[in-house]
Amino acid sequence: MSTIIIKIGGGRGIDPRDNAQEIARLISDGHRVVIVHGGSHETNELAEVLGHPAQTIVSPSGHESRRTDRRTMAIFMMSYCGKVNKTLVESLRSLDVNAVGLSGLDAGIWIGTRKGAIRSIEEGRTVIIRDDLSGRVDSVDADFLNTLLDAGRVPVLTPPAGTADGIAINVDADRAAAATAAVMNADELLLLSNVRGVLRDPSDPGSLLTEVSMQDFTIAEESAQGRMKNKVLAAREALEAGVSRVVIGSASGPDAIANARSGSGSVFTNGVYA
Amino acid sequence: MSTIIIKIGGGRGIDPRDNAQEIARLISDGHRVVIVHGGSHETNELAEVLGHPAQTIVSPSGHESRRTDRRTMAIFMMSYCGKVNKTLVESLRSLDVNAVGLSGLDAGIWIGTRKGAIRSIEEGRTVIIRDDLSGRVDSVDADFLNTLLDAGRVPVLTPPAGTADGIAINVDADRAAAATAAVMNADELLLLSNVRGVLRDPSDPGSLLTEVSMQDFTIAEESAQGRMKNKVLAAREALEAGVSRVVIGSASGPDAIANARSGSGSVFTNGVYA
């Protein structure tokens, strides 16, 4: 029996409900499972219709994040915590999984720090944004999650997190999943999305990095582009916190979770791999 | 120390965040509090913008409910479980209340039955609707809610509920709050909204029914129009299940909860009142 944290991305073409059957199987096999999901594509589409289209912040080092003003946060809550979270909970419950959907804000599950000033590259210039509602997770309430698991519930978590003062902040769901895996002493962290893993050369699908030990980390970090940067960073954070295995892999197909667990994708291990 | 269930409506002009300060005070005074909220006005506005405007079903006996097809349910989740729930949780957490926002679907908190065929009066004719995702709450998981309360969390609940098969169903939040009050052995159930209480004559603001015992129930039931019918029904269901006091009152103003507790509005009591 393992503790497995499964993050399912919210990018275009991914519907976490497609993974519900496999999740149900893991749970009926006796594993302790915590699900984390995104919702970026759904949020982008809703934001467009509501006349407040998504904006991406690109940091000087190339990290991408969502510009989150107060109105974006409300839209974010609608899609992440509303539609995506509850329809996934519904799918799981219809498969006899006693799922409970929560944001990281709820019950103080994910407590984080809001970013002060964010440097953003806009048309080649560096702009400082001071009112952004985004940040990073500093602590995860493992006791509360274990209370839920011990009561037979399967937590289905999603951003936002909350600050210690109770303000909702947009956090990267991959890194939040890594922080969750760390405090839960997880055996495995799966970061599943609409990409197959880390490509050494983003233009060459054949250049997938299949096994990455701590020694090779720099290669993965240098190869990762765009949103993949956060996944690789999440992998590093989980491994450094003691999670023994992280897989960045595809969320697609009926065996996506089994495939990732058996090594499809980029497999990150702590220490020298065999 | 009392157990108090507070339902805050989601009608036009009501923002449950305006009641957060009073809720925080009740909790710091040591009461066990469960919040239930609606979200109908938010949902109507969102549905309009998304091009799928709200439709109301009026039953032959005059009860009103929301027509809930699959697309409406997704919109409903966005506003009730997303925006309204999480912004209320945020307000409470910023006042040091350890709030946890959940739908009745989550963790099997509210399990109900989906309506089979619904009779709806449309332009004077009775129409049968068979695919509606609405129903009523049959059971409430008091153990789970008590686990949360014992862990120092304040549940903030909202529709949908779920069927035993895991399907999300739209349920009346007043009656769901009554069912929750019943299983929690609540001392008080407050049904707060944008109306002051039950008017004996809807056109006469001076005709407020102030105290209603079980013997007078028929008067209240005959007087109630539109959505007030569900509130009076909720009051009856709570009283019959052993809740000793139900108040239908206003959610407006900084002392709305205190006012309702001290008897503003329509006060329903089990047995003969003094």
C-alpha cells in the first residue's frame, strides 16, 4: 500500500474525469491517494467569455504564471473550485470513490505567501506588478488531509491556496502537489498533463528524458521550457523533501496513471538509479 | 454553547460576506456553527452572460425551482461552489475563522434522491420534465460534519447534493439547511435572506407573522408565496425533526444574525409559545 499524489493538469485537451476509473482502481487496491488538479484551459475560456481574458506573466528567468487580479481570482474560483473540481468529484463518486473536493484555501490546507513585487517581461521591458494575487505554498496541513483519509475520504485538491491572513492566492498546482507529497511522505508523485515528459530538445519528440537522477537535474532544468519549468522545479522540491519517485508524464488515455507508474514519461528518482 | 445552523440566501442584494463578522463572533463565543449558503442571483447573472439563461419551474402547487439541465449544473457549480463559496470562505478565514467550504456532494455530506418526473406549469399547461438534475436531501452525514467541527473547522456548505450513485443534484438550500439542523440536533436554525419573514398578506409589509407555533403552521403555509414556500416547509421539517427554534429573517445589516436570534423576523417554535 503506497501513498500516491496525482496531479492532473488543466491544459487544453485534458479532462481529469478521464482518469477517474484508474483512480478508483488505485483506491480499491488500498492505496492512499490524494488528487490535485489544475484548470487553466477552462479558466482561460471562461475569462474570455466574461470579457476579462487571461494574461500571462513571464518572469525574467522565463517562468510563466497567470496574472491574477481580483476579478481573475473570482473567475479562477469558478472554474478550478467550481466546475472542474465538482465535476471531477462527481465522476469519482459515481465510481464509488468517497471523494471530497477542496481548494487549498479551505481549512488551511495550503498556506502560502503572496508575492510582493513580480517582475514581468512585457514587450521586452521589465515591468513591476504589485497587486497580483499569486504566491507559493509554504506549508501543507498533513494532519487535516490524514483526518480525511482516515475517515475514508479521498481529497481532491485545487488552487487557490490561502495566506496566513486568509487571502486567496493563485499558486502553481504542480508545486503545491509537490509540497503535499512532501508532507504526506508520499511514495510517488505523478505530474500528469498534456505533454509526455521533459524533452531535451523541445522541437524533437524523440528527445524525451526518460530517467533523471539528482545528478542529471541541471539537464532537465535547462531543457524545460514554459510551464514545464514549474514541473521540473516541483519534481526537484518533492525529491529534496524525501519523495522517492516523481514522474512527469501524460494524462491521456485509459492507462495514463498505470503508464506513468510503470515508467512512461520522465522519471525522477532520488539518488542514483539502477 | 449552542449548535446554530445559519442559512444565508443568494438572492439579489444579499452578500453572505456581509455576515462574516457576526459569524466570527459567534464562533469566538464558542458556538458550534454550520453555514449554508445559496447563490441564485450570482448563478442567474452568470447563466445570462454564458448564454444559457435561468428558467424557473413552477409546480402545480406553486413551488418554484430552478430548471437544472447538465449545462445549468456546470454553471451552478461555478457560482455556488466556486465564486460564492470560496469568497465567503476567504472572508471568514481573513477574520480568523477556520472555514472549510464544501458542497453537499463532497464527502457524501448531503445524499438525496433525484426527482423522476417534474410537473411544470408553462403558459397554463402542465408539462412533464424528465431530465432535470434536481432533487431533495434524504440524509446528512452528521459524523463527517462533527469530525470537521471537532477538528476546529467551520463547515460552509452549499448545493449541489449528490445521489447515492454520485450524481450531482440541485437541492433547495433552505430545506438542506433544515435537514442539516435536524441531524446536528441544532438549537437554532436561521434562514436569512432578502426578505424580513413571512407576510400574512404579501402586499402588506405590516402583516409580518412574528411568532408561529406548530398550531399556526397552516396560516404561514397559506400565506407564503414563491420561494417563501420552501422556507416555511424547511421550518416545518426542522421543527418536526426536533429543532426547537427556526427564524426566517433578514440577512441585511451588520446585526442581521443577532437580530434574527433575538426574534426579528418570523419565529417558529415547536410547541405552544409563551
